[in-house]
Amino acid sequence: MPRDLLEHTFDLIAGDYSDGSSSSDEGRPEMAEVEIMTDPPNRIFIFFGEVFVRLEQRGEMFSRSICGMEFGVEFARLGNHVEFFSVLPEGVMGDEIVEKGTDQGMDMRAVRPSDGFPVGDVYVFEDGRAGIQRSQSCFVNHIGEIKWKEGIIADKTPCWVHSACSSFTWSDRTGEQWTTFMETACDPQRNRDEVFVSVELDNANSRIAMSGLWKMVEPFVSRISVLVLTPSELVDLMKVVGMEENLGENSDGWNYQMRSLSKVVDCTCIVLAFSSENMGSLAVFHKVHGFVHSKPEEADIKTLLAKFIHAWNISGSIENSYHFQQLVSGSSRPAQSYKSSRKSMVPGASKSQRIEV
């Protein structure tokens, strides 16, 4: 029987997850089989993707940043147990990335090959040109060593699984491995409540066009809980699925377009992430609870997305449309509020204060 997300969640954060441990889980201690009550409910968050270096020209110098782990870091900051699966080279660069991810609260579950393939890199020049080296990275050449079908996800349920498609567009090998990963995460034999799946298209960092990205995602879309798009990706995706007639101006704006798209894209939630200067906001359409557009906040959109999914994770389920609005804003009602609402429904009790929408 599936675990009740609010009453009987397992504490699966057990065993030795050392920084350099094999991603096939060989040699690690078995997960604790004792069921432990947790409050609030706890899921492992699994991230899968490439870490690369971005070098941006500033005058005669280049600034250097490590990219690809930002979303996982946001979840770790919120107190979640985060495991980041990737491929990193042995040596100074790989060690630096592992140390950075570990220091920011993540469990780095990286394959560490020693054959000299580097991390990918992107050079961005002042005139707008970009030089990209990601097709011969260690991630591309050793991605098959992460054995998703050998129990990595099954051993960690209940969990929330996330990836950005762009990491898997740099070779046929990475595309095939993403399919294997999604087949494992979206296994139809598993209860949907055991593994939630979220996906970013991330077209801006991809090697292929929107039509290619959608070809990757479409076979799994009905099992995806959260599909993350930018406004321009929403427009491009609607064209790809043949919905150009729904792109005109409408008084409902994004609400209308997201409702139209949801009739074809059958995932649970479509999320539009808006960013302008230092402000960010989310527009979210849920196929049961409708449309919500959050108020702009002085925050990065990945921070807002993490807050939304984190709040959903804590709640375990969405009670109604009013509760859904709270989750999109990043807040979840404490467990006691549910209990109080249920008690107030018994004969002779005071009138319930729950808002049913």
C-alpha cells in the first residue's frame, strides 16, 4: 500500500552518502527499514544534470561561476535533503564543485572519472558571442555510469525528482540517458504519490530547438507534476503543438493561454517563471485548482520555484484552490490547521473556518 504522505512518511535519510560515492549505490549501507514519523513530511529531492563553468568577459578579465546546481541549492537552503547526481572529473575542478555543493547543503552523488574529460564550459564575450564546450565533457562521456534502473530512485521513495532538459541535448548519449532517467522516475507501476517529477525545458541553454525538447518530454508529460516554462517557451511550445490560434491578445492574458495549453499538455501543473531586473513571479495553472499569479518579489525565479515546490512537499496534498494559492506564494498551512478544520466539522462543533473554493 502507498505511504500516506501526511501520516506515514519514511525518514529515508540514512546510510553513508559520502561525496565521492558511486551513483549506482554499490557498497553503501542499506537504507534503514524502520518507519520513522516525521513532522513535517519529508521527501528526498533528487536532481540530475550537468555542472558547467561559465566565464563572462568583463573588460580584459573573465568572471568565473559554477552553474547547474543553483536550483538544488535553493531546496537545500529550505531544509530539504537534496541529492545531486552528475559526473565530475577527478582533480582540482571536480573537488571544488563537490566541496561547493556539499558546503551549500547538498549530497553530491557524482561519478568521478579519471580519463581527462573536463567539465563543460561556456565563454561569453562582451560583444555577445559565446563559445560553448559541452559536447565533449565528462558528463557527456560518462553519463551512462549512473544506473537509474538499478534502484536509485526506488530506494529513495518518497522523493521529488527534477531535471532541466538542456543538460541532455549535447549528444545522442545524453538524450538516451535522460529517457532512461525519466522512464525510471515516471514508472507507471509506481503510485504517483511516491515520486513527484518536475522538469524545466530550459531552451536558452539547449543545443536543440523547442520541437526537439518537446519530443524528449512528450512521452512522459502525463506523469509530470510540474512543467517549468519561460513566457517565450510557452509561446514556442504552443506553436509546436499546433495552437497558434490561441496566441492572440485576450483579457485573461496568461491564464487563457495556459488553460489552452493544458488541454494538450496533460501534466498536473504548468509554471511560467517571470524575471525582470531583481523581481520575480510565478504564474501557475493546475489542472484541478485553476490559475494563480503570484505577486512580484525581490527574488530569483529559482528561489520562488523552490519555495512553491517545498510548500507543496510539506503539505503533501493540495486541499482546495485557496490552499493552492498559498502554496504558489511559498507558504503552506501548518498541519494543525488541517486537524482543527476536521474537528470543527463534527456535530455540535463550531462552524469551520476553512475556505472552500
